[in-house]
Amino acid sequence: MTTLSVIMIVKNEADCLAECLGSVRAIADEIVVGDTGSTDDTKEIAARHDARVIDVPWTDDFAAARNATIAAATGDWLLHMDADEALDEAGAAAIRALVDADGDGVDAVELTLANYCDLPRSWRWVAATNREHARGHAGYLAAPLLRLFRNGRGFEYREVIHENVTDSVVENGGTIGSAPILIHHYGFSVEGPRAEAKAARYLALCRKKAEQSPESPKAWHDLAEQLLSVGRPAEAAVACDKALSLDPTHLGAGSTKATLLLNDGKLSEAKVVLEALSNAGHAEPHIPTGLAAIAIRQGFMDDALAHAERAVASEQPNVMGHLTLARALDVVGDADGAREQLEAARDAAPGIAEIGDRLAAWELRAEGEAAAKDGDFEGALQKFVAALRLDSEDPVTLNDVGVVSHQLGQPDKAKTSFERALKLAPGLEPARHNLEMF
């Protein structure tokens, strides 16, 4: 029978280790836990779950620590887990089936690490379809990783941080497959002093990796992501530039760079980066979503609609795609279509506050427009102002504010509102027509 060893490295993981080990115990023929210096009950918890604990000296090198557990494992196949991760019953059974089939024709299998969080604007974020496993989060950052692979083939981890076994598998002639199995990661969004200290350690290791591998675009992108996570966007942009100088179509570096440019309002530069990724064959939905958002801000509404329609055509729900298409439809006058897209976003990720705010703002705007139609301009203005508190970048509501302000004898306020609307959406024809009155 083909055997499976679960391999882990840990340090002071007493608060979460039991759940992780419990989720793999039924499918593992062996669990090897490499302890790098715990001072809590980590070792005792591991032993209670029938794990074999080995001491692994910590040398500021995650790959070296993981390779120590590989060396100690005896199974035919290895499953890499971390203490703050867990498998659900179906995922565990699927992994066991792959092992029993001796890989079903491959030597390593790419699984998806689901980093649970509520960050829909992050380019790898997807809405969770199983909310029980999400535990209150609306979605996760999806990270495809080789986590299941053969033992005894010379496969080893590389890189001191954000380590991976992929290069080694390829170099050793291994074949790689993939399976739609999630590893649930519940420690991604943890905050507090411990998380801050961890981020600082990771940043130091990312710098070390970039220094050791200056020709690796992945190393520079990993550094950029870590810099961004600790609030250093300018330095992150420099690291992205270095990665893109080595590989102009690197998906991660290009996506992060485009995000940084959009945050700085550099729309044309972000468009160039995203178009380069698209032209290189990258089909991830965040690319047309970004291009649609840029087209709205630049006034190219046909392009905006085309990109946004492509963004929401992905197999998985694309929350930001729905929100962007809603904005585009609103700008071209299809308010009902916009509402349908907002509702689609809400159905995909009901826990995201921005979506609820956008829907509430749409309702307030509709009520304001009804009041204005009845001649209640004061009441309409109150509705519009309330809507803008929830969705300050809605150009249609800003145009409405301009219309009722003009009716109330406030021409300066009306002009300012029309100008603000057109700054957000130069393709909003009613605002352009209204501004021509001044």
C-alpha cells in the first residue's frame, strides 16, 4: 500500500496545532513535526496526536527546516502542512485517494492554499463558496502551491522564505498535476503584536532572499509583497520594478505594480502594465477588472463595458468585476443593470461592507431621484448626500447633486458637483451636458 507522511515545521503553535493534526490524522500513515524551538505545549500536543517530533535547529531558513522533515519522513508521498492550516473532510479524502492511486500518473500535485480574509481588492482574492469553512470571512487569497509530492526522488525545498519545491521537482524530471483541493489557512488575517513581529522577521528574510537571488523575479516580488504588507508602498514599487525588469510579464509583480499605480492615480501607467499581462496570455479576471476601472476613469465607456463583461465571465464569482461593471452600467444610464451587478456581488460575498454600502447608496439615490421628480429638491438633496456618505465615488449621484443644487439656486455647488462627477467618469454625458450651462 502507498503510504503518506504529513510533514510540518512548528514553533509555539499550541493554540492551533491540535486542529491541524486532527484534520490529517485519519489519512496519514505518519506525521513528522519538526520543532524549531517551542517554549509552549506544542511538542506535547503533537505527541498526543501520534506525531513524531524531531528537533530542528533554526537557521533563518524555512527551506532548510522543511528539508529536515523530508529527510526524517518514511512515507511514499509527502503532504506539507502548517500548524494554522486544516483540511476539511472532503479535501482529506481526496488527498488520500490520490496517494492510494500513487499520484494518478504524476509525481507532485498542486493544491490551493486558501488564505481567509476580507480583502476583495487584492488581485488573488476569490469569494468563498463554502462559508462554513470560511469561518466568517467572505473569501480568501488563493495561492496554488505544490504541497503533495513523492518522497525519495530528490525533491527539496528552495529559498529561505516563501519556499517552494516546484523548481526541484522540475529539475528532477517530475511530472506535476493539480487537484481542486483547498487547504484552509486560518492564520493569514491574524493581527496584533505577534503578527507584527512575524511580519518584521519575514521582511528581513525576504530581503535576504533578494540579496541571495538577485536575478530571481519571484524573490523581488516576494519582497514587494512583504513591503506592501508592512505599509511601505514606495519600496514595494521599486522591488516590483526590479522583478519586471527581469520578467516583464511576471503575473505577481505586474499585478502588484498595477495596484500601486492605481492607488497613486497613475492610470495610464497602470493600463500599460495590465495590457502587457493580458497580451502575454494571462487571463486572470483581475486584469480586465483593472482595465475596466481605468477605462471608466478615462472616459472610454465602450472599452469599460467590454473589459468588465469579460471580468465577470470567469468561472468563480468576481466581486470586484461585478462592482466595476455596475459602475460602468450606471455611467451609461443602465441603473437597473447596475443594481443587478451589485446584487450579484452581494450574493457572492455577503459579508463585504463595501457591497452593502453600494447597494444602500443605490437605493438612496433612487429615492432622491424620485423626490426630485416630484419637485422635492431639499428632500432629494438629503438623500443624495446620504448616498455619497456610503459611496463617495458615485459620479451619477454627484451629477444628481448638481442638478438639485441648481434648482435650489446654488450654482457654485452645482458646478463643483458636475466637475467632480466628470473627474470620476468623463464619459458621463448628463454631467458633461449640465456643465455646459456654466
